[in-house]
Amino acid sequence: MSAAPREFAREMGRANPGRYRPTHRRTTRSPTRNHAVVIGASMAGLLAARVLSETYDRVTVLDRDTWADRPEPRGGVPHGRHAHGLLARGREVLDKLFPGLTDHLVRDGAVVGDLQGQVRWYFASGSLAPSVSGLRGLAVSRPALEHEVRRRVGALRGVTIESGWVVRDLLADPTRGRIAGVKVAAVGSDGPPRRIAADLVVDASGRNSHSPDWLRTLGYPAPKEEKIRVDVSYATRHFRWEPGSAGDALAVIVAASADSAQGGAMIRQEGDRWILTLGGYHGERAPLELAGFRTWAARQAPEFGAVASRAEPLDEGHYFRFPASTRLRYERLRRFPEAFVVMGDAVCSFNPVYGQGMTVAAAEALALRSCLANGVERLGPRFFAAIRPIVDVPWQIAAGADLALPGTPGRPPLRLRLINRYVERLQRAARDDTELAEAFLRVANLKAAPPSLMRPGRMLRVLRKGSGRRPAPSRATRPAGRRTPIPAVDTEASGR
Ligand SMILES: Cc1cc2nc3c(=O)[nH]c(=O)nc-3n(C[C@H](O)[C@H](O)[C@H](O)COP(=O)(O)OP(=O)(O)OC[C@H]3O[C@@H](n4cnc5c(N)ncnc54)[C@H](O)[C@@H]3O)c2cc1C
């Protein structure tokens, strides 16, 4: 046995490396829990397959894309080439679903660290006060994370991941009250689609999901779509990481604001690399060519400037366009077929201001598991009701930030304007109030509900400390580490 499978087997707590068997007991299965089909083998689809494997005999995950057997960006997930990090809640859920995942990735070069102590968060009013919060996120490239999750899901009993198959339509039973499978075709083939029967279909095909059209064709109403046009262009390059660069930060995040339609994220990656993504809104676009990229980066944050100008560039860079944050209100539909669920970006794809998408997908997978524990009847509507509060928070945060930008069409509703105003004040107060900074990050990490920010003591401090009109120094001139320096990377946890 080679080292890798042995290590894998040890992590899974069993001798046979080939198949990971869940440690929990399967629940008694009704005759309608034989076969589940998942559309999309990206993060949401893989996590869905993980929980479905607990109660379905067979789970087939279909993806139109193909991939190498190593961590590499792939065409079906073009956003995977751009800065991704995993928030604390997402990391915790993934570690529960895949025991030992964080440790495994850290051994391969990913870095785990404190999201307040080792990440610098810049807002229009300044940076959040650093402190040790216990919120531990994971800095790992998206291809590496997806590769390891896919490897583990593919090893689950009963799970098959099929690449190169595009799902063209849903199959319904004769009453059209129940989804009975999918129609698929091999990518590039002109022949008639094949039919795959299923007792449950989960659509995790991302932001371009065809579910609204498929539902319409079957005589169901399509969900109402909420869209916020932001027209963001992301420009991303990789640079060599050196000890001490960017003050040993794990990541540096710059949020766009009413004053600046530019933002970005710089995150440590395995292989001693930085990934630096620069975002420009409403037609602004950072140049990929090195000199222009450096100038743009330096305007954003001192750490961006330092890395872009001094560190060794490792690639020529890539662009990605994110036209709009989009939310489909499935939970409001009065009629919805049995045996069908939509999740992940196919329900809500928001501007990744705080990098919440994979954490939302993880929380949704747990919601799917809870809904299945209560049976399969009306699974879709029960699931959409369960994920509504999960999606609400990041949607409001992203929508609030998007709508505050000059150039975003649409006036924010009064409620959102009030929330925005409060969050702005909170961020200002949190420049030197570590407790407020942590409370804010707990909400952004989906570890606490937004009302926690309105507790009387906190509210008072927000109103008292956050009302100053004094303009903050520009990000580029603000010295890094003006207050408490960022603590050194946790060497034990980071494996260094
Ligand atoms: C620039 C950017 C940065 C981001 N940064 C972060 C971050 O830091 N942290 C974070 O948590 N999230 C981040 N996100 C969000 C995150 O990438 C997504 O929320 C997450 O990938 C979940 O997506 P998904 O699995 O629902 O869909 P996707 O990742 O879009 O995957 C959809 C899959 O479905 C397949 N597919 C599509 N149609 C079909 C079909 N008809 N038949 C078969 N297969 C099909 C595709 O090939 C693909 O594999 C970021 C997003 C962007 C755009």
C-alpha cells in the first residue's frame, strides 16, 4: 500500500483505503431511497452527495466537466482560478463531514489560522482591530480543496462521480407531481439523451442552473429572481510567498465601498504562494500586465503593493467576470414537485465580498441531512424553508455592500439602508474595539446571527465610537499593522 492510501485509511479510521464508510448508522430506508442523482460535482454537489450517501443506496453525481486526478483549475469552475478561502463555519462543517480534512490539507501546504488575528480586513473606515478570536479559517486554493473533497466523496460507498455528462432536462412521473430522474448526454454527442431514473434529484449546477426553465416546462411556476448588477471584473495573479511577507498575515481583504469601486483579496495558498485577486466594479478592471497590476494593487492596500512589487510573479494571470449577485426565491413557490431540490449557487450566488459561498453550501448540506431525517415528502419546500435563514445573512451582507456602490442600479430598500448605516458605524468602531470586530466577524463567518450585533452593550459602543465623521486615511497610505501587529502564523497548525 502506498503512503497516501494508508494515510487516508488512518484518517478514516479503518484499514480498507478504497471505500470510506460513514461512521454513523444508516437510517431505515424507505423503498423510495434507492438512487439519488446530483447535478454538478463542484462544492455544493459533492457536499450534497456526502449527506445523501447516508440514506440512499446509490448516489450518482453528474458533471459536464472533466478534470485531472490532481488539484488543477477546471473549465466548469472558472471562478476556481480566483482567490478562495474557507471561513470558520465552513471549515468546521467540512471537518465533520470529512474527518481529518483540515489536517490533511495543512500537511499538503494549506494554512489554517485565526480570521481576526491573522487576517487584515480593510473597510472604507479603516481596518478591523486584530485579536485572537478562535475563528479558524483555511487558506487553501479552491482546486486543492475541491480535489480532496471529490476524492473523499468518490470513495464513499455507493457514490459514483461521472464526468463528461451534461444534464439536459428533468424527467417527471406521468402526473408531473414527482421528478423521476434526468436526461443526460455525453458532452459533445448529438445523439438522443439517455434517461437516468432517480428517487431524488439535487440540482447543484451553479449560477447558470436550468432549473427555472425545467420547472416551467413541467407546468410549475419559476422562482422569482432577485438580481443586483455589479459587473465586477476580477484580475488574479499568483506570487511567491516568503516568510514575513505581508507581516505574516494569512490573508488581506479589501472591501469596495461608496468611496472606491475597487476591492480585493490576497490569500496564502499551498505551495508557498500568494493568490492576489483585484476586483473592479461597474466597468473598472485591473490590468493583468505586471506593471499595471502592481500599480493597481498598491492603491488598494500596502500589503498588496508590497507583495505585487517585491515577490516573484508565478503566472500571467486570469480574468473572471461576475455580472450580478443573483438569488432565486424557491422558498416562496406555492407549487413544487416532489423528489427535487436545488442548492448552492443555483439558489443564490452572491458577490464573494466575504468569501461565504462554500460555507453556505456546507451549511445547506447539513440542512439537507436534517430535512431527510424527517422523511422525503415535500423535501424541496422544507429544504428551501430551512436554508432561507442560511442564505439571508450573506445575501444581505453582499447586497448591502453592492447596493452601496455608486453605479449599482437600484436604490436599497429602507431596511437595507439602515443595516448598511449600522454596519458602517460598527466597522468604524471596530477599528480599535476588538470585541466588536470579533462580533462582526462571527456574523460574517455564519457563526452568529446578525441580531447579536444589536445587543444593547454593543449597540451603545457602535453609536458612541462609530459616529465620527473623521475620514480614514487612504488604504494605500495607511501603515500596515498600525495597531496591534498581526500575530505570527500558528506554526503548529499550519504545519510549518
Ligand atoms: C471570484 C469568486 C471568488 C469566490 N471566493 C470564495 C471564497 O473565498 N470562499 C467561498 O466560500 N466561496 C467563494 N466563492 C463562491 C464559491 O465559489 C461558490 O459559492 C461555490 O463554488 C459553490 O458553488 P456550486 O457548487 O453551487 O456551483 P459551481 O462551483 O458553479 O459548480 C457547478 C458545477 O456544475 C456543473 N454543471 C453545470 N451545469 C451542468 C449540467 N447541465 N450538467 C452537468 N453538470 C453541470 C459545472 O461543471 C460545475 O462543476 C467565490 C466565487 C467567485 C465567483
